[in-house]
Amino acid sequence: MSLVIPTRLTQEQIVEFKELYKEHYNIELTNEEANEKGVRFLQFITVIIENNEAFFDE
């Protein structure tokens, strides 16, 4: 199974990611930094999910 990964976060997702990042790391990101880190995080999670049979009903 192949999951679709977005190449850009929505503005709402960027705002939420920035808030979570600031809360956790106490570092403020620009919108572009938040988008880049958010998409990279989604790519990382996708690799884990795609390589773990427990996520799929087979």
C-alpha cells in the first residue's frame, strides 16, 4: 500500500505545527520552516506506517 504525502501544509496546519513546536522546543519557526519540518515529519511517519504490517488489515 502506498500513502499519499502532501508536499505543502495548509495555512491552518502550519499555524498548528508552529504552536506545537514552540510549546515543545521553545523555538519559533517561520512559516516556511514549519512547512518543511511538517512535511518531513509526515514523510517519516509514512515510511514507518508503510513498513509496519500492523497498520494494515491483511
